[in-house]
Amino acid sequence: MSKGGCIALEAAGTGITALSAQAVIRALLGQESESLRSVLAWAPGGLSGRLALLVCIGLAGAASGARAHTRLLHGSRTGR
């Protein structure tokens, strides 16, 4: 992956993590939030199911951002 691709993936992962963390906090504090209820209405399990989904999305964003950051710092190990 090129340097620009790593930077873009790192930025996207950071943004996804920040937005999902904000959504989890909003869901915990304001359980009557219409925006979360309408977007995640398909998730089973009610509030706990929606929170679990948001946490998984945040972890996936953090993992992709961390992977891109590591590749950017240490370079590609593919030998190219």
C-alpha cells in the first residue's frame, strides 16, 4: 500500500472510531435519540444490541487505523 493509502486508511479508521465512540456515549446518555434509533433499527437486542454493534464498528475502525499507522511507520513488509 502506498504512503497516501496508509494515511487515508489511518484517517478513516480514526474518524470511524471517534464517531462510533460519540454515538455510544449519546446512546447511553440519551436513550430516546431518534437518529440512532432510526439508523440502527435493524440491529437485534434493543439498546444493548445497538451498543454492541457500535462498539464493534469502533473496534474495527481502531484496528484498521492502527494497522495503517504501523505499516506507515515500519514500511511494507512485502519486499516491494
